[in-house]
Amino acid sequence: MRVVLTVGGLAGDFGGPSRSVPALAVALGRLGIDVDLITAASSGSDGPPLLPTSDRVRTHVLPQASRTTWLPRANAFATLVRACCSQTGPLLIHDQGLWLASNHAVAVAARQTGRPLVISPRGMLAPWSLSQKSAKKRLAWWLYQQRDLMSASALHATSKAELEDCRRAGYRNAIAVIANGTDLPPASGEDLTSAGQRSSAGPVRTVLCLSRIHPVKGIALLIQAWARLRPAGWRLLIAGRDEGSHSVELTRLIADHGLYGSVEMVGAVDGDAKWTLIRSADLFVLPSHSESFGMVVAEALACEVPVITTRGTPWAELEEARCGWWIDRGVDPLTVALQRALDLPAADRRQMGVRGRQLIETRFTWNAVAREMAAFYERCLNPQSTSPHSLADCRR
């Protein structure tokens, strides 16, 4: 089997897919599946692309294009997809996201070559996402996006909530619910430097919010909740790449509430620095309005850090596994959850973190996700050999 994975960009600012798609490609390669990964270069300000490293993954990076050259870029996507599809043998196209010219180009190429197309909407059909630039999206839906979506052989959703979004959009064919995976850093005590030790033993403990600095992440709500509590002996760190200068608004909010010294924005972190920062936290908070998965939640749990997140994310497992809090969106629920988490003895929070790590090891490693995805691909390539409903079994 060969899989052609397509994604608009792999720079850090592209969000969760810039990490999950390369990781999926590498994990599929470990199963012996040949992967062509097609993406496009972004501007230097978006950060370097996060490219996979695997002998079974051939990565194709198209040149950077400006907003005025979107048509040539789309044509380049389509040409490269058609070239990959010219190979003999079982082959499937798996595209990430919606609305972009590259997404349309991939759908057109799939129809031209007759190859099965799987689309992962990646949260782009969630109500909050649809409300952003809604007029442009309604026009795109009428012009091309509806046809492209409905022409897919199947959809991949990362949660039951995303499956429901797809159904509301009118998609009636098969949908597989397969969560993203996450990398596993060393377990507690295996490889912690002094910089990565929990701050619980010191005079100041840490609450961490790590995400894109974007309004959808609800960080303003977190700052407002923090201003209500002003917990002694605690600090709030906000980390991530700025998008659309949202950090200016958040910095002003911190100043308006007089939170300098208690709340700090530390900028973008990646690689080993990211893992060290997460491991140093006592509590992780992601107050998002909408997430199709929430990679950072899985990463925090993998680092044995308990999590507070909202019902805008698909993380009901936090309560089921007793490793965090899954709350309604808003300042009031967030304030209550924060107070409960901060009032817990440090030993209880650490035990929640251990249970979180166990949850990730059991259900969310990339090897497990790749096995599910490979089985899903096989069913898409051989639809006559299985019932239509078997594709839509929910894992989460």
C-alpha cells in the first residue's frame, strides 16, 4: 500500500497538523507503508517546516507562494498529486483540512485519477471555526468545498464531536474516528535534568498554558480567571507562537489586571525546550473554545501533568481516567476548576499525572494510531470486503 499525505503547510504556526501529520507519516512507515508527503513552504516568519525523517517517507515541499500566486500553487499541488498517483498498486490520498486552494487542488486530482480520497477536516467544520470569516467560507462552500467534501471516499475525524460536525455539514458516507497520537517523553525520574524538575518542591509552583496565541485558544479567559484568584505561591506561564498579534491584546489584559510578576508570556518553545517546560509544570490548562483533538493535552498527560480543558475539546477521558478536569467554557467554570486544582495536595496532583501518562500509553501512542489508520485505509481501498458501517466505528 502507498499513501499520499497532503497538507497545506508544516511550519509551527500551521497548528496541530504540522506535528501530527509528519508523526503519522513516520508511524505508517514503521508499519511498512510507503508514504509520499506533499506540503508547501511557508514564510520564514512561520518557522521552519517540521519534516519527518523516515526511509519510508518521501517528502515533497513545494516553493513558497504569495497570496497573489495561489492558483499556480494549487496547480503545483495537483500536478504533484497526479504524479504520485501514476504509480501502480493500491494507493490512497489523505488530505488535511478544508478551504485552502491546495485542498481543492487535491480533491480535483483525486477525481481525475480515480484514487480514493480521505479528508481529515482538522476542526474546520466546528461551529467556532465556521463562524470565522463566515462570508468567505459560505462562498467557498458554494463554489467548491461542498462538492470536494462530498466526493471523498471517507472522512477521518479525531473525535466524536468532529464526527457530529461532519454529519451536520451533510456528509453521509463513512467516517472513521481515530484520535491523534503523541510522542512519549521519558517517564518521571528517567531523564529529568534540574531544569525539568517539578516546581512543587520550590517556593513557586507553575500553571502552564502552551498553544498558539490565538483567540480560539481562550487564553483571555484564563487570564481573567487568574485575576480573580491571584493564588499565592503560584505563577502562570503562557507559551506559544503569536498569531495575528493576539499577544498584544493578552499583554494589555495582563497589565490591566495588574498581573505582572504573576503571569508571564514566554514566547514560542519547541523540541527539547518544549518538553522541559511541560515537565516543569504542576498543572496544564488549555481553555480553548474549539479543538478537533488538542495535541498539547496529550503531550501534557504524557509528561505526567494533570490537565484542565474545556468541553470545546474532545477530552472526556480526563474525568474518566481521573487525570484532570473537563469543564464548560467560560471564566466562571475555569475559575472553579483552577481553585480546585490549586487546592489539591501536590501528591494528589502528581498521582493524577501518573494516571494521565497511563492513559496516553494505553490509547494514544503513534504506533497504536498508525495501526488503526492503516486498517481504515485498507477498508477504503477495498470497500466491497466490508460493511459500510464498519468504517464509522468510534474509538473514543
